[in-house]
Amino acid sequence: MLIGVDASRAIARRPTGTETYSRRLIRALLDLKSPHRFRLYIRSAPPSDLFPGAELRPIPFPRLWTHIRLSWEMVRQPPEVLFVPAHVLPPIHPAKSVVTIHDLGYLSFPAAHPWRQRLYLHLSTRWNARAASHILADSEATRADLIGHYGTDPDKVTVAYPGADESLHPVRDPAILAAARARYGISGDYFLYLGTLHPRKNLRRLIEAFDDFVTHQSTSVSQLVLAGKRGWLCRDLDDEIERRGIHHRIRFPGYVASEDKAALLSGARAFLFPSLHEGFGLPVLEAQACGCPVITSTTSSLPEVAGDSALLVDPRDTAAISDAMGRLSREKALREALIERGFANVTRFSWHACAETVIRVLQTQLC
């Protein structure tokens, strides 16, 4: 079987969530050594060792790459099945086309997106849900959202959990930890958030909770590090920090290089991820793989991902977030228990298992 894959998002220089998903899943599919051939459609040639064993099809085009250039490729030389792991199906596509839908957070929290982006997300997700012959969802929560919001046939949606990053491990070397802190302007004990700085991530309440924590609790944790690329409405965070007069306690180190991620996670007192909505929540697993205890939300897919290996809080309750910070700063036994349960939790998710589910779905399209 010839499987075509839209790999355009998999070669991003600074990958975020869906781009990381695309890259790691494609590599896991190739590692299965299945009898199928994979043709990867990309805008430009990636490093030669990124996708060994795949046929690379660079098809450069200045604008509307998916809608025009990829559609034309589907007319000229269509694969037997097309798989789109991190984008939208082209208007012209094979009858057997599979797409991953990662989340529908724009419906639950419309104010967290500019109206043009919200309209695009709605239209593209609805198109994917209707046009694809089968849909992959990152979690049962996303599957339920698709069924509830778009009336998708439950038999048309399969959950394929993303995997943990096998390259992430605890960093214990004090020199490496100190060097990472110095590169990102961090001093002393800190709580860490790592991800895109976006309203849906609930960072304004996180800042409020941290201010309450350092004001009312005796602790050595003196900094909140909000690491990641700035998204829409980040000026509100700056205004909130200025209003509270805690700019000396908040660090914005920007995008964290992949080689520094493990050290920053390993050195944090806790990883804070009180997001309002997640299709899966890969950062939870990344933190746990590095031996960092996690505080995350009771909403969307996050309880599904974290299980009993994290402190779960109502993300709208700043007092609950602050109290959880206090517990992890004071209770050594709780920290150690969450770290051990986190290591066990990470083993539930692997890219190999995800790839096996995906290849099974792709195979059934031609049965």
C-alpha cells in the first residue's frame, strides 16, 4: 500500500505541539518496518537523516500550499491512502483519507482566539470531520467533543494516544542544571511553565496564584518561569505582572531549545500546567519523564493523561492552584510520590503504540 503523508508541519525548525506530534509519529510509522511504502509531501527537503526509508516529495509553492499544490499532487499521482497528521485535508484528496484532529478548544474558549483564527479553526475542523474517511483523535475527550459538537459518527473516530519523548530523562548533574538556569536568566528555586504563551493556557490566573503563593506562604521558591513562544494577547500578562509589582519574580526566557528542556524541567520545583483545554497535554508527560512533579487541570483530556500521577486542580480556582504550589514546596513525601507515579505514568504512552494504532486504521481503509 502506498501511504501519502502531509509532512509539511513535521520539518518545522522550532516545533510546537502538533508539529512535534507529526514528526515523531511519522518516524514511529517508519520504524514499524511495515510492508507499506510512505511518500512524504513537504515544502522543502529536510535533513537527510530525518525520515529514513521514506520517499520524500518536496513540492515547493509560495502560498496556499495545501489547497493548491498538494491538491494538484493528489490529482497527478494520488496515493492509495492520504494521512494528514497536523493540518487540514486538501480540497482534492483520495476517497480514503485519514486526518488527526487534536482538539476543539476554540469552541470551549472562543475568546482565547482572534476571530479570524477561530473561524478558520471551525471551518477547517468541520471540513476534516466531514471529508475524511476516518479520524484519529488524541484523547477520549477530543473524540467526545467531535461527536458532541459536529455530530461525527462514533465509529468514524479512533483514539490514538501520542507518546512520550523517549529522549527526555532526569538531569542530576549540578553543573548542567546551573548552566541551563544561567542561559535562561533563572536564579534560585523556581516553578516552571513550558509551552506557547496563549490565553487558553490560563497563565493570567497562574500569575495571580503565584503572587498569592509567595505573599502568604514561607518558601524558597522565588520565581515563576513562563517559557515558550509568545502567542496572542501576551500583553495582558505583562500588564498583570506590572499591576501586581512582581516583575522581578517572573521570567520570560522565550523558546527553549530542545537540548535544554530536560535540564529546565529537572531543576524545577514543580511543573505548572493549569490549562483550560488540551487535546492531550504532551508537556505533562515531558515533565514527568524528567522527574518533575506536575500540577495540572481537572478539565478536558488532562485527567485522562495524568491519572493519579499529578495534583489536579480546578484551573479557574486560583486559590486551589496556589495551595497546590504550597503543598509541593513543603511536602517532600508528596513530591517524591508524584515523581515515582509520574515515571510509571509515562510508560503508558509510546509512539510505537500510537503508530501501531495509526497503521491499523490506515490498513482498514482499503479493506
